[in-house]
Amino acid sequence: MIFRRFALAIGLLFAGLASQLPEFTQQYKQRLGGAIDELRSIVTQFDAEAASQSLNRDQGIARLRGNSDVLAQERGASIAETTAREQRLERQRASFDTAGPLSQYAVLAKDFDPGIARQAYADYQPALPVTTAGFVSAGIGLVVGWLATHLVALPIRRRRFPPTTGVTRV
């Protein structure tokens, strides 16, 4: 009986944690938009600088990377990384836009950006799950926690203890 209560408590803990996933995803998406805007500003500025030299973005990056000056080479590598990150985050935002409420978790996991997640977590405020996604997430968390507790305890519960003989020593 005590084990069932323990399993239910663990299940409820998992439910509470899982119910926060929709809110964290929402805050992550807000940070994602801000990051894209900032990256786009940097890339647009670089594109303008390259265009002023009659170059496109790729040609500008290639020129910087091929430069003998280490600072210029590092700038070329940096803008290439910035451009690639902007494109990756844009794809993730597009995936979020077409994903359903629960499939957004897969989008979050697939193109997870640690920097954005770290910032979202730093400012994260727990929220009461009043959406369908929040309730479904909580339900899934309850089931996963309950099942995990049962699976972990299965070897312990199946262990057979030898019967006592009823003989007591004096």
C-alpha cells in the first residue's frame, strides 16, 4: 500500500514538471524571436558592408577567411557562424509555426539551442497549466512517473524472502 502511494507521489511530481513544458516552450519561442531579430540585424549589416565592396555574403566571408590578418579570418568565421545560426533558428521558428501544441516539444528537442534555452530558463516563471497542452503534458508526466517508479521497483518487489521458521532464540 505504501509503495502505491509512493508511486502516485512520484507520478504527481512528474505531472507537475511536465505541465510546465508548454510554458517553457512559449518562453523559449519568445527568446527565439528575439535572437533571430538580433542575428538578422548583424547579418544585414554584414551584407550591406559586403555589397558596398560589390560582394555578396559568401564572397565577403570568403575574402575575410582568406585574408592573412588573423582578426579578419576570425571575423569571417564569426559571420559564417552567425549566418548559419540565424538560418537554423529561422527553420526552427518555421517548424514551431506549423507544429501542433504537442508536436512543438519535438521541434524544441530537434533544433534545441542551448543559449536560448539557458536565457529562457534564467527568466522562467512557472505557470498553472490551463491549456489543453498543459493538461495533456501533465497527464503524460503522471503516467511516465508512475510507470518509472514501478519499473525501478520491479526487481525489489519480485525478490523473494525466505520464510521464517517461527523459532525464536532465547
